[in-house]
Amino acid sequence: EFIQALQMPGTIKDKDKKDEVSDDDRKQMSMEETRKSLPIYPFKEDLIAAIREYQVLIIEGETGSGKTTQIPQYLYETGFTKDDKKIGCTQPRRVAAMSVASRVAQEMRFKLGNEVGYSIRFEDCTSERTVLKYMTDGMLLREFLGEPDLSSYSVIIVDEAHERTLHTDILFGLVKDIARFRPDLKLLISSATLDAEKFSEFFDDAPIFRIPGRRFPVDIYYTKAPEADYLDAAVVSVLQIHCSQPEGDILVFLTGQEEIETANEMLQERTKKLGSKIRELMILPIYANLPSDMQSKIFEPTPPGARKVILATNIAETSLTIDGIKYVIDPGFCKQDSYNARTGMESLMVTPVSKASANQRAGRAGRTSAGKCFRLYTAWAYKNELEDNTIPEIQRTNLGNVVLMLKSLGIDDLIHFDFMDPPPHETLVLALEQLYALGALNHRGELTKLGRRMAEFPVDPMLSKMILASERSKYKCCKEILTITAMLSVNNSVFYRPKDKMVHADTARQNFFLPGGDHITLMNVYNQWEETAHSTQWCYENFIQHRSMKRARDVRDQLEGLVERVEIEMTSNPSDTIAIRKAITAGFFYHTARLDKSGNYKTVKHHQTVLVHPNSSLYEDRPRWLIYHELVFTTKEFMRQVVEIENSWLLEVAPHYYKNRELQDGSSKKMPKATGKSREEVTRKY
Ligand code: ADP
Ligand code: MG
């Protein structure tokens, strides 16, 4: 039950809509006309003039005004790509980089990957000919390693700057620096309507170019009482809107792939029950791991009489603009990294969004006509419980990766790096300590030879250390470790578990279990799939997601290329899981947990209570010493992907980090099973 609380005023009223282009009109228009109907179009000449005049320009405009797709094209038309120079445009999300590049290639009638391309981690869709390059912010950061002055670019657009991802924040400091000694380089910082003054201030008072927005009013509704189950509430709201509200598509904001898949199943089920009593409802998911052919479906026009409902992650907040949305359902949550610099524990957590985020979400309903936003929380909660702004990622995440990268760029004094908002001091210190413990830095904080090689890999330092440890004359299991790394990169989407076949799916999964733990199990899945010559049918029969496997194979191929580059010998040792697990330990010795006398797992250094995830192959075994890949906080702190180790290995791989007495162990026997719920009971919940 909803109550209307307020209206977010627009700049346009529905009754003045005459000169506005309606959605239907748009569908009729050619792509060329569509481009001309975008809010940015009338400002093309002014914008180009401003870019010519100033080296750094902040561009602010409503989501959907055409910043991302049009500005690079305007620059291209004006000749900024002459002399073999490129225009680079960064995106915080890989989906956005791919989708936008494909759209722009279409608009310019080029084949994607030729003149217009994109580059995301483990996937390079560019060529010699590429002059408009969309890429994730992390990829541009990597380009500094090979080309510290970015001399092949004439323009760098740091897009979606308001998202303030870790990589974007680091880019700010780096591009500001190179702009000083490259007067020919143009720098555009583009953002939705947020924070423009702050960006301007950081870039030495760079001028702000504002693209006037077009926005229709959006009515905002809140629930009367808090919702116990927001997923269910979201599904119910979709059906209510579908049955009672006039035409217009629905956008639902959820926190991740799992939630989106559950909501998708629930909606399929319930609409099937309603049968022909309702009009057609097309359910379309969008999240980072969705294959690109399915991603592009969200942009296809809704057939007459039908209604689209898009189940999206945060990606639809500002990075992707979907036309025709009239109703937004906002449960008020997103998934965020949270990091405790004291314990070094990092975990993904479902967190309430900020007011700024909630308002961006609501704004998605008013792009082409007046809309409605249903917030699945109370007006009181909005006012009292939501923060004003999202905390920049740099202040709530592990910095190991970027510190290693900055060190490789020769930036040694991190304390005085030009941060827009500096990270907490403890986080920086901890990152340095971790890199020291991994052997990437020496005691003076300088990059070691190992550290330099680690920086070549676009993965977390713990993973790159694990890869480099696998070559050591002792472990000799590089092939296996690459497979494991690739599988971990898609780890939560390997096993398929449809609602109506959960028991079968679980049995199939358990058949892959091997002693040693989840990493070994993942390797087993990959090896078996390879033996079938990458069969789709085999995946289907074993409840394995084929597209995740294909992605793992791509990642693995890329890693193999990198391994060659740093001249690691391709060793293989498939049956020696001790060697494999020691290599894992060499990278992940920070992530160690031990079973204590009372039958609980505690992290070794900081004695935090952690639980084995019910999906793990070691859920019932409960070995005394474990290494976990990551922590996920749902109701408790769960370790996802765990592997059994022996305490003596910790001294072998990290003698400078662990003291003998920390690792003392009264008995070597396994602890009895903890009393309580069985795997089956617990799995259902998470
Ligand atoms: P901004 O960056 O200002 O938010 P964009 O340049 O991303 O705006 O989007 C401008 C318009 O381009 C959108 O309104 C949408 O109609 C269209 N568009 C963007 N991406 C796609 C796509 N992948 N498929 C179809 N249309 C798209
Ligand atoms: Mg954009």
C-alpha cells in the first residue's frame, strides 16, 4: 500500500508536451533524427567552441541528454581524431562501455571494433583503426602503464564522473597531472546533475558547461510501513502497476544478478497464473554478466499493447538510458563494497542507497512524460535513514590494487597524491602493509621485481601473487592456477539452480566436489568441460551455465597471454592438489580462518567470526584451517569459495607475516560437525 508524499518537479509539464518528441515518434524517426532530438544537439556548436577554448571542461547534463553517445561523435566530426589521435571515453561499468560503443558504432554506420570500439577487462574490441574508444575507467588506468602521457589520445572524457568509482577518482589525479605538460590534450569531465562545482574546483576552477535538462514531473509514493521482503513487494508492485496503470514501461532497481533472477522467476510464475487476464508483460533483466545479445533487448521498442518491465542493477541509474520508462520501483538498496581498515576485511554488502541515488532513480520515470516512482520504504526512512550522498568508493574499499598500480607508475608519495577526497590514512597504510607481506614492496616501500610482474595482471594483488607463486620451482602448477583464477572470476554464476529443479541441480553440483575444497571443484568443472570439447549439451546436463564457462575460457586465454609476457613457464601438475593449494595460500594467506574450540571459524589475525557458505563443498567437512576467496555479508559474514590448508603452509609461504605461536594447533583432528541446520535447510535461504 502506497501513499503519495511529494512530487519531483520537472522542467516541462505534460500539457506543454507538444514540441516534445514522444516515444512513439522517436521509434518512427531515423537514427539521424533521433540524434537531432537529443537535448545536447542544440548546444553542439557552443560545446565545441568551449572545448576549443578551454583545456579542461566540466560537462553537466541530465541522464539521457546525449553526453556519452554524442560528444565523442561531435569531436570526431570536428577533426579531433586527425593525425591518428584517439578520443577515449571512460565508463565505470563494463556493460555501459559495451552497450554505448555498440550504439555509437550503429549511429556512425561503422562495424563495432573498427573505428568505434571498446575495451574492458579481459575483452578488447578495438583495432588499429579505432579512433573512438569507450573503455572502463580501470582499463584507462592500465593504459598509463604502457603510455604514461597518453600521447595517442587527443581527448580524454572521464564520463559518469559523479559515480566516483575508485578508478575514476584515481584517474582524476592522473589526468589532471598529465594535462599540465600536454597542452594539446583536451580533458572533459562529464557527469549527471551532481557535484559539478566540486569537479570544477578540483580541476583548478575549470568552467562548467551545463546542458539544460528536459524533465517531466515525477510523483513519488512511499509505503505506509516498512517492507519485510522487498523483493516480494517489488514483484507485487510490478503486477499492480501492470493491472491498474496506463501504458508505460516499468524499471525495477535490484541489487544484483541473483536477486534479478529470482524476481524474474517470480514474475514469470505469477504472470503465467494470471494467464490471458492480463496484457503481455515482457520481463527483461540487465546486469553486468548478462550476455550482450540479451543486454540489447532492453533497448528494443515495446510492441503495441504490451508492457516492458526491466529488472536492473544500479547500471540503469545513470549509465544506461532506456527510453519509455514511466514507472520506477525503488526498493532502496544497492550492493556495495565495505571495508574495515582495522581488520582488513572486505565484503560485499546490501546497503541502503543515498538520497542522491534515490532521486536519480526516480528521475528515470520522467524522461519522456510525467511518471511515477514507487519507493518501497517509508517517507520517514527516506528522511531519516538515507545518507545525502553515496560515500566515494575510495573511502570504503581495499586499495591494494591501485597502490600497486601507482607504485608501478613511479608515484611513490601516495600520501600527497592529488586525491579529490583522500582515502582514510589507515586504508593506505594497510594496503602498503599487505603489498609488503605479499612481497610486492620492499621494506622501504619500493616496488620489487615480483611487484612489477604482479602489476602486469589486471587482477587483485592476491590473485596475481597466487599466479606468480604457481611458477615457482616448487609448485609448478601454473595451468591449474590460471584455470582457478578464471573460474573465480565468474565464480557465482557457474552453477545453475532453477527453482523447479533445485534438488537435481544440487546433486549435479555435489558430483563435482573434490577433496581440497571449492577451488579444486571449480577446476574440476573446467577440466571436465574441456574434455567434452566445450560442449553446451554437457553444461546443460550438469546444470552448468555455458556462458559463464565461455567467459571463463576467454579470461583464461587472456591470462595465458599475460603469463607469456612476464615469462612464466607454463607448468602443469593437475593431480597434486597440495601444490595447487599452496600456491593459493601464497596469494591468499591474509584470508585465513581457523576452527576454534567452540566450533566456530575465526579469522586468524583478527579473530572475527566467519561462516562457511552453505554452497561450499566444505560446508559439512569443516576442516581446521581454511583459506577463503571472498566474504559476503548477508545475515552473517559468509566465506565464499574456501579451500582446506595446513597451518604449516602459512609459515612456508608467509614466514614474515605469521608467527609460529599464532598458528599453534592443539590437535590435528577435525572438529566434530557443528550442531544445527543441515546444508539443505540452510542453502534455501541464501
Ligand atoms: P547521457 O550520457 O547524457 O546520459 P546517452 O548519450 O547515453 O545520454 O543517451 C542518449 C540517448 O541515446 C538515449 O536517450 C537513448 O535513447 C539513446 N541510446 C543510448 N544507448 C542506446 C542503446 N544501446 N540502444 C538504443 N538507444 C540508445
Ligand atoms: Mg552517459
